[in-house]
Amino acid sequence: MERFSLPYVVVFIPAYNECKTIDQVIKIIKTNYQGKNQKDYVVDIIVIDDGSKDDTATIAKAANIRKVVSHPQNKGLGAATRTGMESALEIGADIAVKIDADLQNDPKDIETVVRPILNDRADCVFGSRLMGGLQYKMPIYRKIGNKFFAWLVSKIVGMKITDATTGLMAFHKRYLKSFNIIKNYNETQQLIIDSWGKHMRIMEVSTTFHQRQTGKSFIRMRLKYPSIVLPTMFRMYIHFKPLRFFVYTGLTLIITGIAMFVYISSYGETFFGDATISVLIIVGFQIVFFGLLADQISFTRKR
């Protein structure tokens, strides 16, 4: 592990078939954060080659950076981000910064996401493209999707999130020691929910975002995206708030069962039988009990 008198910032770049831009991203970072332009922190660069079929890894290795980690096959952006965060912690990072290799995020904004952590105002900082830094007209399907997932994540974590699919973010080492990305796909939503669930201080900052000029996005399955992402977010929500989920679900069934009983008592015949009412109430109480049990288990694990 590295030891510096200044904070040690490790910038990791997940890359999949980004041979046209990876060298340029590395050069811009070096120009702005190393040598004569070093800030009040030390910056190293690592590249996570996620099974690229082009010369991405070869070009990155020739760029004289700290480290290149290669996946034997393409696993997904979530997996590459997980490897980047783990690798940053292994080499002693005080702060890890994730930036994509496609030059859509401006490497100059690394300072923007790092500064709140250095100033002890946040543990996890997410660069938002939608706070004024978007430099092109986003396709309508992406715009709608981004707004929906930002709304959903906001509801889950109880704070305003404007961009739940950003590619630029920074994490203090205290979060690097405990983070969890459970699926190999939608890393940003997972990290926002996970850091919230672990009581980290979350902040959004406005960052610049340009239109992609080369290559293809990690996110290529437009129609499949919600079917992959939503169950993951749902699973994480239940993990961190089991009592809330199970109690609300159980009470809904209990109240429905009671309402049906009152209706039958008041109006007589109905197509609902007594067995249906009993099942709803019994299952409702069971679900509430499961919620209490899951909450106790979750509380015990956190101690």
C-alpha cells in the first residue's frame, strides 16, 4: 500500500473496446493532475479492461500508468467498477474516482467530485450531468429513462437525486472498505442505494457531459435495461429496509382482508369466500412477522 503525505487519489477507468479514446483520457488526467499541475493530492491511474477485443489493454499498458487489470471476458460495467474500487483500496487509495473511458465525462471534473471528500463534506460524490453540464441534446429515450431512475432512486434513499446513471463518481476509503455491488450491470444506482444504506454522506455535484464520438456504450440493451435494473434496486431496498417493505405489504393484506369481512357483514353475499379473507389476514400477519425478523437480523449484522 502507498504512503503519501498528501491524500492519495486513485482514478480507475473501466474500459471495453475503447482503444480510440483510452490514451487520450489518460493523457488529459496526467496533464491536469500530475507533474507541474499536481493538486494538493497525489493522483495515480488504473485501467480496468473488461475483456476488450481490441487494443485497449495494450494501449493502456504503454501509457505508463500505475496498473492495468484485465478481465478474461466481458463481465459488465458493474463488475469493472467493482474491480476498480477493490483495486484502488488494495493499493492504498484515500479516495477512488471512477470515470468512463469514452471522454463523455470531462477528466477535468475529477477535481469537482474529489473536493467535497477532501473538505470532509461527503463520503460519496456523484457527478450529475443533469444539473447544467449536459453539452448535447440527449435522445428522448435516454432522457425519459434517466428521469425515471433518478426519481425512483430519490424515493428509495429519501433525497433528491438528479442523475442515477452518471459515469463520474468518487468514494472515500471508509466506503471502499464496505461497498457492495451485487450485480454486474447498473453500478451507479447500486452504489447510491448501497452508500445510503450504509449511512454514508452522499452529495451530487454538477459536471460536464459531452456526446459520445466513438465506440459504443456499456449500456446496449435498451429494452432489457429496466428488467435487469429494477429487480436489483428492489432487492437492495429490501436488504436495507426490510421492516418498511414487509410491514407495508403485510398491513395492506390485513386491511384488505378486514375490509372484505366488513363488506360481507354489511351487504351479505359476495364472490369472496371466508377462506380468502382468512388467507389474506393470516398471510398479512406472517409477512409482518417476517419483516420484524428480517429487521432484527439486519440490525444484528450491523452491530
